[in-house]
Amino acid sequence: MDFSAVLGRRVKELRKQAGLSQDQAAERAGISGKYLGQVERGEVNVSTSILHKLAGVFEVRIEDFFVSAHLSDVETLRNDLIAMIDRADEQELRLIHRILSAVLQWLLGASEEGSLW
């Protein structure tokens, strides 16, 4: 997934958390609803000035657009992982498998020692 798509999903998530429709958020930010839709779908590279406007509308900090808060949503996390795996070629799949295996092995060992976090 490219950066624009990840950022767009985060913009959409924050907009929904603010309880705003696309049109409401766009109007408050001084942009068109069509453009906000393109941002949310990851079809355009959004400028920092637009992010500042959206942060004001959503009442969040600019860095909140880049925080992985969406990881708390298990369904979104699962879908993100599945999408990454679906797009991976054979070499990338092997690497993903090795990394996940190592992390899971470490987690299991750490949880047995009582020092997971």
C-alpha cells in the first residue's frame, strides 16, 4: 500500500471519528468534496497545508494523521495484512513468513518468561 492510500484511509478514519460527512468536512476545510474523496481514496498527494486545515476541522494534531491508531481496529488490521500478503511476490512472501515466524517465536518465548511487554 502506498503512502497516499495509507494517509487517505487515516483521513477518512479521523473524519468519521469527528462525525462529519465528506461534504461537511470539505466545506469546513475550504476544499471540494470531490477533492476530499480523492484524498481519502489515496488518488492524490495531499499538501501539508490541506492536512493542517483538516487537522483543524477534525480537532486533531497534524501528527495524528501519521499515527497508527487504525491498528486498534482489528478488522482493519487484518484487512491491511491480507492486502499486503495478496500483493507480495514470492520473495516478499518468504520474507514476510520469516519475519512473522521470528516475531511470533519471540513473543511466545517472552510470554512464557512473563516479560512480554
